[in-house]
Amino acid sequence: MFSQGPIDFSKFFIAGINYKKTDASIRGQFAINKEAYANLFLSAPLYNVKEFFVLSTCNRTEIYGFADDSLTLSKLLCSQTEASIDLFCEMAYVKNGIDAAEHLFEVAAGLDSQILGDYEIIGQIKTAVKFSKEHGFINVFTERLVNAVLQSSKSIKTNTELSGGTVSVSFAAVQYIKENIADIADKKILLLGTGKIGRNTCKNLVDYLGTKNIILINRTEEKAASLAKELGLQFAPAGEMAEHIDAADIILVATNSAEPIIEKSHVENSTQKLIIDFSIPYNVEVTAQNLPNITLVNVDELSKIKDETLHKRLAEVPRAKAIIAEHIAEFIEWYQMRKHVPVLKAVKTKLKEIHTSPLFIPLYNHNNSRADEKIQRIINSMASKMKTQNQKGCHYIEAINEFITTGTN
């Protein structure tokens, strides 16, 4: 009936930092890229961690998993970060058991996002869990939890307006440009990075600013070429980045580099420019903001943009939390049943022993297939009763008695 025995829910932890207590510069020191994530799998056995995943976005870095304590998970995470475990612990929040699970539900719903209702987080959760699963670090409990989280998030998306309207970091960038830059049609726009955020930003530029004076550059040139063809834009090879930086009036940086790809020296003698950096860690050298010809905006500043859509989303929070509560209750019910796994397995084994015992052959028709069906039916009935009644050993005796007295005819 179940593939594993009972799991100690209290040993499930989340330790993390997010935008609420740390700015983008600090979060960048704890960002986990794919290479660092892969190294965590190699280090995990040293910390006796067998089940975990890491969620690292522009707004947060969080590690979820089973460990002896939260500090163990934190040390594992920080073994691959620029900054120290001491700084992480100073800034981090820690939850365990049902509180940790509830936190994941709220993150997936967009309730904990820097822009309320931001739905892009769900794809990032899927990617993180898939990566851990491919390396053997997602087992039955976490997989079941994540599936419940995804179902809850989908229900909130379908049945509420928490993610309604058009509000995201990429859209906030377009709003910023619209409010602060005149004569947009005459401005040369350069977009660096055509991943998910870059792609969404590009579409918003075209849809809401009505401009196609945009050049795309991506490390993998084919991706930039494909998006440019789709939207009727231009693209350029990465080798020509410097000259396009110099010529652009607006630069949007949505790359995922460990080091800045735009340095202060690249723009200090250029024309007036607006640079928007979506990246964590920063992919634009911070000191560039000190130049008189440069306006540099990062994700934290973009998230401060408010509009009518966000006020509407706030009204949907109670409905979203009610949906989460329903899905958490279902998950807890499943978890409670898992605690009965050893008893259910023991009874099933005992019934099979009875079926094959010479002492009981005269009591029933010795038909293996019918006996197997009956045994499973009895086990299912026993499991159902254990959900609603706490009679412990009584169910064991009742199941055996039912099998013996009714036979398999």
C-alpha cells in the first residue's frame, strides 16, 4: 500500500533568507547556481542529508529537507555560498514540520513574493525539485508534499484573482520605463539574456511600449535569434555586446552570471543610460550607479512599484489561504496514515501466512488469486477504520478474525 515506513515530520526543515530582511546585494552572496547546486549533492552525505531541494531566485534562497536540525541544512547550503554560515544564520528564518510545509504552500501561491501573486515562482519550484529528484534526493514524503503544493497553487490560480492582472518584475520594469523615459520610440533598447525573465520582459516591451527598437543578445545565440524572429526584433552575437552597450539608451540585464557582465568602465564615457538589472547576484557593477550619466535600477527598487492590480490582489489573500488550508489538511491526513504503515504491512504478511498454513486450508477454498483480492480488501478496510478510530491492536485482531471466519468462497 505504501512504499516507505513512517517519517518524522518534525525533522522536515526550511532555512532561508528573502527580500524581507536582506537586500539584493546580500541575497546575491547566497545565490545558488546550477553548478553550486550539483556540488550540494556531493556534499550532502557529509551532513547526513538524504532528502532536500534548494529554491534560489532573485527574491530568496531557501533549502528544504530532512536533517537532525536546521543548522545542519544551513551548513550544507552555505558550503556553496560566497558568504558565511554566521551571516546566513543572522539573517535567516527557520521553520519545521507543518510550519515549514505551510511556508512552501504560501511561497508557491505567490503570497510570500516580493510582488504579491507573482506566479513565476511555481516554475522555479518545479525546476528545483526536478533537479534534486534526478540526483536521488527527493523521496516519497517530499514528492507528495510538492505535488500537494502544486495542486494548491493551481487551484488558487484558477479560483482566485491573486495572480490576476499584469504585475511582475518584468512588467514593473516596463512601468518604470514608461514613467521615466520620454520619446520611447526613439530610444535604442538592449536586452541581455533571453531566459524566462528576459523573454517576459521583451514581450512586455513590445506589447506595452509599442516599440521594436530592441536588440537581443544571449550567450546562446540561437535563443536570441529565435525570440527575435518571433517578435520581429533584431539580435546580435555576444561578441558585439560592448558596442551595443555603448550605443543603447536603455539596457535591461536578465543574465545569470556569477560576476558582473557590465562593469563601470564599460559605461563611464558613454551617453545617458537607464540600466535595469534583474540579476541576483548583480550582473551590473554597483559602482556604475555613481556615474552622472547612469541610472541603475535593481529588482528591489522595481518591486516597490504599486498599482491598482496589487490592491485587488490583496483582497484575494483570505480566499487563497483558505484553499491552502484545505490542501494542508489533506496532506496531513495522508501523513497520519503513513504512521500506520508498519501495522498494515504486518497484518498483510500475517494474512498471507494464514492462507498458506496447512492448519487453515480446510476452512476455505485455497485459491491464491481470490485470497490476494480478499486480503487487500481487508487491509483497505482496516486502513479506513484506522483513519477514524484509534483502537490500535483491535484492528489487527479484527482483520485476522474476518479473514479466518469468512474464508475465500
